[in-house]
Amino acid sequence: MSPLTAILVRDLRIAMRVGGGALMGVLFFLVVVTLTPMALGPDLTLLQRIGPAILWLAALLASLLALDRLFAADHKDGSLDLILLGRAPLELVVAVKALAHWLTTGVPLIIAAPLIGLLLNLDAGAEAALVLTFLVGTPALTFIGLIGAAIAVTLRRGGLLLAVLVLPLAVPVLIFGVAAANAAVAGPVPFGTPFTILCGLTLASLVVGPFAAATALRQEIE
Amino acid sequence: MRLSAFDLACRRGGRDVFAGVGFSVGAGEALAVRGRNGAGKSSLLRMVVGLVRIAGGRLDLEGGDPELTMGEQAHYLGHQDALKPSLSVSENLRFWSSFLGAVSADDGGALAAVGLEALAGLPAAYLSAGQRRRLSIARLLAVKRPIWLLDEPASTLDGTAQQELSGFMRAHLAAGGLILAATHGALGIDGAHELRLGGAQ
């Protein structure tokens, strides 16, 4: 097993086991979305109009939930020291950890979104568009969050700082994710315009996130 | 292979921990780093692997692999055991031997050497402090690296395990490795050099 495969397998195993928190994000997502129609009442037109926005907001908050433990857990038990002594480049290790995190928190959101969309009166076309924006947009949330997780690694209660750091950076992803989903339903812009920008944001975060996070980790481990 | 330090200085949190520290350890030699609490023993070891910035002086490694950093040729056994409680004993060891780059790691042999082969399937959460330490030591045996940096390696180990650890260290030295160990007790190695930190202050 190569070092990077070893990290991926380990992080997936830990997330799946007791206390790993793989399903916490998606459960939180389901609860938040379920509460919305209860708070707003059975106004189907209103729900349909704000549905994509609610789903995206819930996904953003859900993807932040387990993020603070991404590096903090490894720092606390001394694993991070040894990871820095490995021969695999830290940037790649960090990217693989983010991939494992996305597979265990992002992918369940993508699977749950069309089911929970029924509660918000989304039709089939809107749901397909929404799933597509989730598929492209949730990796960006993870890789942007990666930077915050690396900066907050040595703090005992880093979760709060993480949210404050990461949420503003995630604003463009939120705007264009919701815009693309809405465009598919109502127009007037074609779906492709905001969706292409969302793809661009994701590609940028995939490049910037690991380098920024690795730099932050090297500074923090002193 | 020879690891030498000249006039090393360490500064942490705005406080000078030590300055003017020098030593030289060759292949097959061990250096016991001694000093009172807070003298900078752990900082010195972390500095050698590159986890603490060198505030002054320099570190040289002759005869090492020029493609690799010092940390990539060293094993660091710190205070923390770097074990995941939800993974089993063998999964923990397998991860580190794969990650630290053993081509053909002898995980089974390493577990047997530290006396944990009967517990291979047990989640690490159920291990005692001494067993956790022994599992960490198994990492050093499974993956061959020439430099061992041991921070209080014998803490939490019982008498038998301490003697076994001394045996592992002697075998490592006999194979041409070198050891830096921060310790208050005896290392159990004949002819180990000694470096005392904080003596001048």
C-alpha cells in the first residue's frame, strides 16, 4: 500500500467506525431541511422557490460539522508529527485527507438531497440540477474548509474559529450553487452560466486548498 | 553515518530554552540526553527531526541519503503514541508501516517482538498505557530507519518491557543505527554517551 492509499483507507475506516462521525453531517442536513417546511408552513410555491437555497445552506453548515476534527484529532494524538516525517509530500497527504472527508460527508449529502428535496416541493428537473450542483460544489466546501481546519489545528475549541474563517470564503460557492439550481427551475439565466462558474470555483479550491492548508500546518506545528 | 550538532540554540514562545549545545553521534552509538524538566530535551529531539525550528547553530548528517530530510530518515517516538482508538492493533501498525514507507514491512514479526500478537484484532482503545507504548515501539521495528529519536521511551513500560526495549536498541546499534534518547533513567546500553542540558545555567 502506498503512503497516500494508507491515509485514505485509514481515514475512511475511522469515519465509518463508532464515534467517527461519517453520518453526523447528513443527519444534521436532514434535520435542518425537515425543520424548514415546519417553520414556514405548507406554502408549496414558497417552498419550491426557496428550496434550493435552504438545501445549499444546510449542506454548507453540515459540511462544517466534522471539519474541525480533520487535523485536530491527528494533532492531539501525535499522528500529525509522524505524518510530517513521512516521505509523502504534505500537500498530497492533506488533499487525500480532504478526499476521504468528502467521501464520508459530502457524498452522503448528494445522495440524501433528492430524497429530502421532496419535502420542499422540488420537481424532477430541479432535483437533477440540484444534485449536479451538489456534486460539483461540495468538494469546494471541503477543500475551502481544509484551510480553516489547518489554521485552527492547535486550538482546543477550533470549531468556532473554523466556522468564522470558512463561512465567508464559502460565500461564492453558495451564491453560484444556488444560482445554478434556481436557473434550472425558473431562469432567466441559462443553467450553464452559474454552473460553469461553480465548476471554476471548485477547481480553484482543489488547487489552493491543499497548498494553503499544508503551509498553515507547517507553521502551526512548532 | 554521523549526526553532529554545533552550537544549537532553541527558542520557544519567546523564551531561550538552551543555547550552545553540541554533540556528535556516529553509527552504532547512542546518546542519552539528560536534564531537568523543561531543560529542552524534547525540544532538542524535535529540532533534530525538523519539528521545531533551529534558532541558531546547525545540524549535519554525514553519510545519510542526500535526497531525504533528516526527519524522513528518522523514527521519532514522542510522548504521544499516535494510535487511533477505533482501529485495531494490527490496523494501527499496518497504517504506520505503509505510511512511513516500508516496502515489505514485517508487521507480524514486529507485533510478536513487542508481545502484542495475541491482541492484534483488539481496538487500540482497550490497550493499557504500557501496551500502547509497546505498539508504538513496534513501528520502529517494522520500518527500518537509521536514526532513532526516543523521548522518555521507557515511561509506562514495566521492567520486562524495559529490558526488551534495551535489547531492541542494542540490536539497532549493532545494525549500524544511531540513537538519541531523552531519559531520566538508565538506557541499558553500555558505553552510551551523555549530553546534559541546562547544566550551565
